[in-house]
Amino acid sequence: PNLVITSCSQMLEKAGILNKTKVAENGKRIRKNWSQSWTVLHGGILTFHRDPKSAPAGNASKSSQIVPEFTVELRGSSLGWAAKDKSSKKNVLELRTRQGCEFLMQYDTESIICDWLKVIQDTIRQLDHL
Ligand code: I3S
């Protein structure tokens, strides 16, 4: 048990802004709905937060607008570059979860998306060995 606790405390962390859309749920295709998201990697979980711009204005403080929209358990997930026919956007990653959910993640600046690719793939590998 100590080993797991030690490993968890050394899990990679990252946060930043990305564009994302869910494209499949339980193996079933769903309509894309791209939106910007404050994205947080912590403890082997990736959390996409709601776009504050989509929240009703005036009735909430800034902090209460940071609401999780999707939470992805990375254990058993896979991440790679999305095929060209998945999106007309550039720098698109495709994340598939064990539960049959699929997300596209995108950012125009290549270095930013490459950093996410690396840190999430490293996390998935880390989780494989726990
Ligand atoms: O794969 P699709 O269906 O061509 O994705 C595009 C659509 O979701 C489109 O919205 P509506 O057709 O629902 O109005 C979005 O505005 C586009 O951004 C989607 O395509 P890209 O290539 O941007 O992922």
C-alpha cells in the first residue's frame, strides 16, 4: 500500500487552457461542441472545466465559475494525434477512455499541445505500472 501512496504523490501535474470537445460517449458518437477549457491534470485524473464565458454573467464570482465539466480517469486511456478526418483544426489530440468516451483536444500553438501529449502519455504509462 505504501508503494501506491508514494507513486500517487509523484504523479505528473499540469494545468492550462485548451480547446476541447467530447465526440463519443459509451462508444456512441455525439455531436461536437468545441469550447475552451481550463484543463487540469492531477493524480492521474484529467479535468476539463467549463468555459467561464458560457456561465451566466453577473451572478457568480470568478472562482465559482471554475466548474468541472468532464472528468477523465487516465488509467487505461489512450492518447495520440487525431486523424486528419477527425477535425479541420490543426494540432488535434484524440483521447479515448476505457469507458468508451472520446475527446478531441486542440490548441493552435504546437508546443503547448505537444507538452500536453507528452505529460498525459507519461501519466498513462505511469498508471500502467501502479
Ligand atoms: O466533424 P464535424 O461535424 O464537421 O465538426 C464540426 C461541427 O461540429 C461544427 O458544428 P455544427 O456543424 O454542429 O454547427 C463545428 O462548428 C466545427 O468546429 C466542427 O468541426 P471541426 O473541424 O472544427 O472539428
